[in-house]
Amino acid sequence: MTTTYAALLRGINVSGGKRVPMPELRTVLTELGHTGVATYLQSGNAVFRSGSDDEDALAADLEQALRRRFGFAVDCLVRDAGYLAAVADACPFPAAELAGKQLHVTYFDRPVAAERFADLAAAEFLPEEFRLGDRCLYLYAPDGLGRSKLAVALGRPRHVKGLTATSRNWNTVVKLVEMTRV
């Protein structure tokens, strides 16, 4: 029995960042024994099937393989199709009414307690808002992520220290759900 997963690579192929060509990412995943490998965009989104049921081990194996191939570390999160769909379904914002650039999901490597963000005065950032979910954070940024003061505040070291986190806009969230449907 195989499970369909998405691999979410952090901080690649952005200006000044680490370069991981998508054809090579597909090759790395295939060499790890995964099947049905496909990528989406150039920003480190891949889907694949595996007989393993251990997301953390899959992520660690991919990180090691990428380090060997490219000579630098790339943080990876691996999430199964059911989790990705549940995150999309649980969105606390009216996703169908918003442009993809207005809504983002930050995926975390583990559950995050609300206390981590308790020092943020939510009213100071309105109309921007965030909500925590299952190993994720939803961010509504009506003017886009590039202009979001709340995104900057959420990304401060005191809020994300010790976490592996990577964000995707809503269009990518939806596309990954579609790509991982069996």
C-alpha cells in the first residue's frame, strides 16, 4: 500500500537563495524509491507516492539526499494527502472569496501553541489576521505577503525559533491538494 505525499522545501529558488532545479528534485525523489513523482512551480513543491508511513523519516531522507546532491542543507516537510486536504478544509477565512495572494498557510514541523504568538497585539495589524491550525498557521494578508506587516512579525525569531516552517499561498495549497488526491 502506498501513500501520496507532498514534499515542501523551504527557501529554495528565491532571489539570493539556494537553487534546486525541479527536474533534479524529481530525480532525487525517484532515486529514493518514490513513485508518481511530480513537481509544482519552481519553489520546492513535489508530490510522490511511498510505501512508508513516516513523514519525518521521509523528510529526513530527502534532506540528506538534497545535501549530498547540492552541497547545502534544505529544510523539508512531508505531509500526506489527507493532512493537506484537512488543512484546506479547516481554513478559518473565506478562501473562496479571496485572491490566492491574500491567503497563506505556513506549515510547521510540529504543533505550535498559541502562547508562542501571545505577544502580538492583533488589533495593531488589522485588517491582517492569523489563526493557528493543526501544525499550521493561516495568514490573511489583503495586500499580499510582500506588504504584510503581520507576516514580518510572525516570522521573528522569538515566534519561530526551533521550528521548521515554510509558507505557501492559497493557490499552491489548493493545487497541492489536487495533485495529492488519489
